[in-house]
Amino acid sequence: MFKRVSSHLKSLATPFLSDITGQVNNLIGNSSAVTGSQAKVAAQLLKKSPFESLDSPMEALKRDPLGFSQVQYPLDLTSNELGHYILFYTLANDYEGSVGNKASKDLDVAARVGLATYNTDYGPPDIKSLRQNSTPEPKMDNSVYSKFPTHTRVTSAIALYMPPGVKVSYQNSYEAEATDLFGTIGKAMGEAKSATSMADQLKAIAKGAGVGVAQFGKDFLGEASSALGAGDPFKMLAKSVGTAVNPQQEQFYVGPQFRGFSYTFDFWPRNQAELEAANNIIFLFKYHSHPSLEQANSLGRMFFVPSEFEIHYLHMGKQNQYLNKISKCVCTGVDVEYGPEGEFKTFVANEKGAPPVHYKMTVTFTELQLMTKQKIYEGY
């Protein structure tokens, strides 16, 4: 796979190498040959993403294999040569907006970045009319709110290359707790169960109850003494003879932990189209990870909670079943770095300012339902 990608990039770059160098020189604002730190930046620009001329035959590679528009990076992400990518859906809060016009603000934002809004006689479509067979809606059957969904309408889709280090972690929580009196009694019951005669069983039970009650009494008196500022005499006595009370701790299962996911993407735009795509992608993640204020009834005292996300691992337009599925998520963090490490470089300034030659974005997510054996069996 890596050889195919390398060959693909090389075949794209070779016919236009001299033109690329000239474009990089112009973008960085230096009409002479690129040298020094600028040469390093130019090398990154040539290496990080395939060259694309806006009026070249490669324009066909930008055709969306899905059923609706998406913002993607790099621009030939879904071509046969690359293949692996992550598709992020954003799902609007159904309670934000007026009746019959829900998610209108999010759809306006989608239109701002060039995504279709699909206005019809029946209004914007819901999630089922946009979703493809390759990206089925996750089943939220482990959530208390599975029958009361709050986010059901897709308002944008973001497709990004598969970054290195994609992983998943499954964690379960246990708590250590002292069993104390009932632990002693329970242990005595276990010994009584294995006794060979009724007399031995009664002795085991009596012994356990006696030890347990005695320890309980010691603890009670020791705590009372400590409360009076006199200290715990039983602990002092135990220390003087080199012993300590065994609290008989046991591990008690609490439950599975919510899974978390984190992805880091590098953007090295080499033309205006890639620059706009990178900025639109960063903007969409920032926008959909934040709440909005409810002003009509609460005077800004209430939030409309942020959008939810779906994350799908795809290969050649189909779900990659060798990787885990992911349920609906919330975005808990968006970190953006501007400029390559060690120096800050920009392209030639335009009416908006001077765009950095490199962006790095890290997005983190928390899943909204817990994992169980049933969900693992389904591919999660």
C-alpha cells in the first residue's frame, strides 16, 4: 500500500516538477531560488500532498463517491491510489432552531464552506436520506436516550486521510473495597460449607461471627476514641506487637469506561483549493464542537449542546471491517498549530492576510455509549 501511494505521488509530481518549484517560490514570496529554511518548507510542500492543477485531468479525482458533498483533504483522497480515509459526519442538535427550520444555522455554515444544503419542498433531508449503505447509522441501544435521540440530521461531512497511529482502547473499572465484618462472616460461611460434620459447621460459623463482631467492636471503640482526640488504642497495640488488621479487600466491578479517540492531521496546502479545504475543515471541527446560546427564552442562561459526530473508517468508499466501528461521539477538543515546527512561514499575503504554509490539527472524541459483549460482537 505504501509503495502504491509513493508511486502515485511520484507520478503526479514528476511531469510538473519545474512548475511546482516556481509556484512554491512565488507562494513564499521569493522570486529567486529557494534556499535555507525556505528550501525545507518547499520540500515539505512537495512531499506532503500530491500536486494538483485546478484545470488538469486530476480534477475528476475530486468527484465525490458518496451521495452528497463533503469537504476533503487531500483533494484526491477518494481516488483508487489512496483509498484509506476517515469520514466524519456532523449531526445537528434537533432542538436548536425554530419548528420546521431546525438545524438551519448549521446548514448555513455548510453552505458557507461549499456543501450542498439540499433545499427541497420538504425542507433539508434527515440523516436517513443522506446516509449511504457503506456508513450505516450506529445503533445506540446501550444508551438511556436511545429512544429519544436529540441529534439526527447530518449537516456536513468531512473526509480526511488515514493518519498514522490510529488505535482503540478498551478499559473496565474495578473498585477495591474492604469487606470487614461481612467479609469475615462470609469467609466463615465458606469454611462451614466445607466442614464434614454439623458440629464443625457450627464451630466455623461461631468463630467467624465472634472474630467479626470483635473486630467491629474494636473499630467502633477505636473510632470513638480517635474522635475524642485520644487516638486509637487498638492500632497502637497492634503496632507494638508487629501486626495489622486485614481489611479483607475485594475488587468489585464498576463497569466499562467510555472509549476515547484522538487523531492528528497535517495540512500542507500546495494550491488555493487545498488551502481553502484545510481552513474549512478546521473551521467545521471548531464550529461543531461548541454550543450555542439559547436567547429567546432563557436570555442566554441555557446552552444548546454541541453537534454530535459519527466516525467511519473507509477503504475505497466502503467500511473497512478490519477496523473497529465507532458509535456516536462528542468532540471534546480541537487543537490547531500554525506553521511548521521551529519556524513560522506563510504564503504570499492576500486580502485575508498571510496564510501559514502548514497546519496541524488534533481532534479528540468521547463515545456516547458504553461497550458490552453485544457491541463487541457487532464489530465495535
